[in-house]
Amino acid sequence: MPVDKQVIQRHKILDKCFRYTEGMTYLELIITLEENGIQVDKRTIQNDIVVFTKEYCAEFEPNLKRGRERLFRYVDINNSVFSDHLSLKEKSTISKIVDKLRIHDDIPHYQWIIYILDGLINIDKYEDFGRHVEFQNNLSLNGGELFSSFLEACMNKYALGFYYHPFKADIQLKYVFPYLLKQFNDRWFLIAKDYESGRLQTYALDRIVEEGIKKVPALKYEEADWAFIDSALSNLVGISGAFNDVDDPQTPIKDVIIRIAKSRVPYIETKPILPWQEIESENNDKGTSILRLPGIRINKELEALILSYGPDMEVLSPQMLRERIKAKLEYASGRY
């Protein structure tokens, strides 16, 4: 289960309370939390103390009282369970994770994870790399806080209900079987089977209303067809139209042929549009090559990518894509 943000906030406040020299009673702990905008009862505090003891390995003074009331205080009030120092058990667990990740140390995403985990194990030698590495991130993007909730549903295989608000339509109630979270262009998308239509759909996390998300145990979970999902996602740029019909007029799957400037060839070779794309030189003096994209879905992301190359790309076929690109260029040029 992902840890709730409010639980972490509550535990951090309690951590400070447990380092109070005189110790604090149940009532004092409850009042302190209320002063910080968190409403709890005695049972919640009791459960939290169990968590502190078993999961955080906190040690409390066993016989500390004020009159007949029990007081709660760490044995070592100078030590926080949220400090940078890890226990031997925690270091051992992280070391095992690092050893497994080293298999993939040729992948940048894993390299930085290994680096930061190594830093946690050897905290005295650790230097913050934050000033030297910058990851692509959309700071104004909504929906990122929903990631863990949807990941849990994907991994534990249960149906979800939520309210979805498309850009050009009213809010809709959706019941889905969640399968996959995919990032594209600084946004996260949930790929899931819609219960009502029985079709695979993509839902932008920033268009999902957080307050309405709920488990739906009454719906029996339907397993993913991973072969179909992988195939559908491999033949397109981006995410839109991924699960439309092959001959859908808006997002058909076609063989695309594009003339490209030779100066662009190294870039397209090192950052391919499709894994199975083909590039061949033309026998002319124009300094151009031919890029073939067999079986690619024609969607708005592909069109945007072609347009981003400006005069260095010319769509030769299919004619419908050539006409779309031409119309967009003519419309854009008419604004200048």
C-alpha cells in the first residue's frame, strides 16, 4: 500500500512530540495534532505508536508517567526516526536492491537510482547531485500525486471508479480495469479497459478528479492482453489513438515514406521514430535520404513531429498524410 501523505505528515509531527524532554500524554499528542490541522482519536495514536515501534524501530521509555497517565518519549530524544542515518537492516536491504539494479547500470534511469541509493548507504560520503542533474519535469502538471494510487491498482489488479474530465466534454464517471502507466511529453497516462465499452482507453492523470477515485470490488478484474498492448504502443509516436481500429479514418495505420535532409539522418538514426524504421540514400544530388516507417499509426503526435523538422522533411506517402501536413503548413504560413 502506498503511504498516505497525511499519515507521513502526522508521523513527522509525532516524531517531534516523542523527542519532547518531559514526554507527552495521549491527550497532549491529540491536541498537538489538532493544532496542526489533523483530527485523530486515541485509537489512531495507539496504532501509530505500534507503527513507530515495529516499522520505525523506535524505542520508548517504558515507565515514564505523570501521576497515573502514561507519557510517551523516545529513549534517545536526540534521535529522529526520520533522520538521515539508516539502521544496519535498512542498509542491508538497500545494498541488495543496488546489487540487482547494477545489472541495468547501462541505462541512465538506473544509474542515478544506484547513485542515490549508494549515497543513502554511505551518507557520510554522499554529495547531493541535484545541482548537476536535471530531469525533464512539468512543474505545473496536475495528476502526479495520483500516480501511486493507480500503480497500486495496476499491480494488485482491482477495478477502479473515477470521474474524468476531458478537455472538450463534461465530466464522466468511468469504471476501468487499470493496466499500465505511461509517460509522454511530460504527462502521465493510465491505460485501462473501460468496463462499459470493453475497449482499451488512455486517460490523462491530470484530467482525473482526485476526490472521486475508489476501488470497485464488485467488478471482477479482467486481465490485460499484454501482447496486444505492447504491439499497439510500439507502432506509434505518443499515445493518442493507440487502441483505435487499424482503419480508423482519424488515426489509421499506414506505411509512411518521408524524404529527409541528409543532415538530419544522424539524429533520426540515434533517436529513431520507430524501432524498425528504414533509412536509405537517394541517388540524386539533392542531399536527401528516404525514411520509411512501415505500419505506423498516423496521429497528431506524428504530425507534430514531422512539422517540427520544418523544411528538412517532406511526406511522400500516404497522400492523406501529405495533404494534412500541407494544409497545416499553409495555414501556419498565412499567419505571418
